[in-house]
Amino acid sequence: MSQIISIILVLNLCFAGGTILVILHGMYISKKTRALDMDSIHNLEKRNISDGPKSQF
């Protein structure tokens, strides 16, 4: 019985570790490899200012 519980705990720890790695990869690692295009950011800010406030619905 204790072997089954330890197997379940090990699998749970592996799943949790994999989930954390996927989240960290999405947050940090993939953003570092992509270069930011400053022109597109500037155009996006200018477009948001010129649009004015909009209703969300």
C-alpha cells in the first residue's frame, strides 16, 4: 500500500515540476528570444491614444 502512495506522490511531483517549467518558459524564456520591435510598439501606443475611450461591451 505504501508503494502505491509513493508512486502517486512521485508522479504528482513530476507533473508539478513540468507545469512549473512550462509556465516559466512561457513567461521568460520565449520572450527573451524574441526581439522587440520598437516601431510597432510606438504605433500601437499612438493608435490607442487616437482611438479614445471605448466601451468594453
